[in-house]
Amino acid sequence: MVKAVVGANWGDEGKGKITDMLAREADIIVRFQGGANAGHTIVNDYGKFALHTLPSGCFYGHTTSVIGNGVALNIPVLFEEIQNIVDRGVPMPKILVSNRAQMVMPYHILFDQYEEERLGGKSFGSTKSGIAPFYSDKYAKIGFQVSELFDEDLLREKAVRICETKNVLLEHLYHKPLLDPEELLETLHQYREMVEPYVCDVSSYLWNALRDGKDILLEGQLGTLKDPDHGIYPMVTSSSTLAAYGAIGAGIPPYEIRKVIVVCKAYSSAVGAGAFVSEIFGDEADELRRRGGDGGEYGATTGRPRRMGWFDCVASKYGCRLQGATDVAFTVLDVLGYLDEIPVCVGYEIDGEVTTEFPVTAKLEKAKPVYRTLPGWKEDIRGIRNYGELPENCRNYVEFVEKQIGFPITMVSNGPGRDDIIYR
Ligand code: GDP
């Protein structure tokens, strides 16, 4: 059975925690898209970890962690991450890397930086991890696939050819130092050495695992609103964040994905630029940011303060629909316990009309939030394990949101740890 864990919104919904928790009963955890541009924060018996590339299940001895073909694989980052967790006492995880995954090259990271510099104030708020240049090259068919590392003639020819193309831009558009094919080849050799022990025909491995009745978790990065097709284009990421893409980015049949667990945070946060209708500012935002998540809402990769907002039913309903939610995991509810009243965005007013349908970007820019204010519960709800024991106003908040979004909230997360979960 395959379950996907994906985000409903702008990312940072707490997918890492939910994956880590569900991994207890899984055999294989697969990353199927994205790169080291976003992070998951996980708190478990070994401590607190920020992962960017490794699947969140890598802390269990019984699981295999898989980097699927859809991932933007940054080999040095992967190795640093493995080293870092092993140094902190976590047993060496079992890792498999798809022979069809493509690699983020040092020049992708440079081009990301150069392009942000060139765009100045008009930039897309890139994390400068090379993700957009990487996926551009993948679809322009000039990316390096892991399997190609083992074909020396191909590698040599391609290194020369790619430097030629890249150097035109480096010289004439960015006025930056040129790439040297020998140096690039050297880097590719290093990557080959690092990745060789883990290379695997992942789609075949997963096919056999499914035949053997194994439980597989697909772990998404970011959320629906960052999807290049269905998100807030162009302020999106470069690979699909949808559960449907899990089939492609892992190489499994789409009908095998039986459960889609959509993670939705009890308030909103976003990083980078782009319309954010229920955004709040000033002291109100600072307080929520400071209290949010586990130790504040700051980017796991960049440390950037996240933009904060009230829960957005319009965006979340859309986010759950596009993911095809069978279950919603409603997270970080404990954080809201300090509020007397909690505004919830229930509609968007666009050109004088109120809608509950999430619009295209040009209209989204004009949307104003329509709020309903619910009473707070003014209680610390951490440690509660039964839904019925939550304060009444807290349950009312969950049930109000569930009705607005139209998908079942089957899990409520009330703390960052593995066991901080209430099943409904
Ligand atoms: P992800 O990228 O979707 O995995 O999300 P992040 O890891 O970036 O952000 C989620 C943050 O919230 C992390 O710091 C988690 O430890 C924390 N977190 C997850 N679930 C809960 C929860 O229910 N309550 C609290 N207080 N923190 C949580």
C-alpha cells in the first residue's frame, strides 16, 4: 500500500513530523520531487534535525530511504546530511538513490544566484539552491542523470558541450567567470564515487516491494500552492508538489497511491514572494511567528522569518482538492492556545464579489480576505491524546475548518513530537 504525505498550502505545514510519525509503520519512504531548497524539521528521540534531502523516515532502523527520480539531487548535501545524522548517534540509514535521478551541479547554484542578482527587486525569492536552473536543464535535456556518471565517454563529451552553452550566458549575460570542462568532469567523478554504493533501479525495486506487500510512504516537499501548474505561478517551485506526481517521481503506478494525507497547518505561513491573502503584519504577526512551529516560524534552510497569516479556508480547500485528500492532518493547533479570538479566512473578496474558489494569480493579487472570528480556547492542549478531551472551542475550531474545506480531518497534531497526535 502506498500513502502520500503532501502539503495543502505554501509548505512548512509539518509534513516532516507526520511522515516521521507514519514511518513507524512503513517499510520504505520515498522523496519524489524537489531538492535541498526546503527543509523538514523533525523532533525525535535522537534530537532535533533539519533535513533537506533525506526522507524523514531515515531515523528508523527498519525503513529504507529512497531518493526518487523526480528529485533534484544535490550529492554533497545528501552526504553532509547522512554524516550529520550519523555523527549525532543515528544508525546509518539504508539509502537508495534512483539511477534516473538527475543531479544539481555547482553551476546550477551559481546560475540561481546570478539570476537573482540580475533580477534585483523583481526576483522570485529563490532559496538559491539551484533548483530552477536544475529543472530548466532537465526539461531542456541537458541535465546529468546519475546513470550517466558510469559512462565515461558520454560524461566527457557532455561536460564539454554543456560548458560551451553555459559559458555563452556566463560571459555575455552575467559577466562571470567561465566553466572549465576538466573541472566539471572532476566534480562528476567525485559525485560518482560518493553515490555509487547507493545507486538503484528504484522503479523496479518499488514494483517488487509492492508485490511483496510492503508499505511505502511518498514524502512531498512544499505544498499545492507552490505547484508549477496549480499553484501561484510564477511564485512557485519548479517541480510538481502534488501527490499525483508521486507516481512519476518515484516510478510507481498511479493506482497504487491509496491514501493521500494532506498536511494543513492550523494557521498560515509562507516563504518567498507572492500573494498571501490572509497575511498579517506587525505585532500580531510577530507574536504568532515567535510562538509558531517548534521554536518559531523561521525557514529550516535559510533561517528567513516566514510570512504569517490566519488559516485560509479558500486556499486550503483548493489545496486539499488538488492533492486529492483522503485524510487531512491538521497540525500545530497547540500554538493557537494563546489567542482570545481566532480569525479564519472564509472567502476572498475580488472586485466586490465574494468567492470561496481559489482564483488564478492575477485575480489572487486583488483578493481581500473575508474573516469569521471564532472564540479561542486559552489553554495548553499539548499532551492531550483523545479528541473528546480537547476544549470545546478548540474542537469547534477544528470542526469549523473541516466543514469549510470539505475534507475529513482525521489527525490533529498538538506538538512537534512523534506522539503528539490525536486520531479522530
Ligand atoms: P514541513 O516542511 O512541512 O515538514 O514543515 P517544517 O518542518 O518546515 O515546519 C513545521 C514546524 O512545526 C517544525 O518546526 C515542526 O517541528 C513543528 N511542528 C510540526 N507539528 C507541530 C505541532 O503539532 N505543534 C507544534 N508546536 N509544532 C509542530
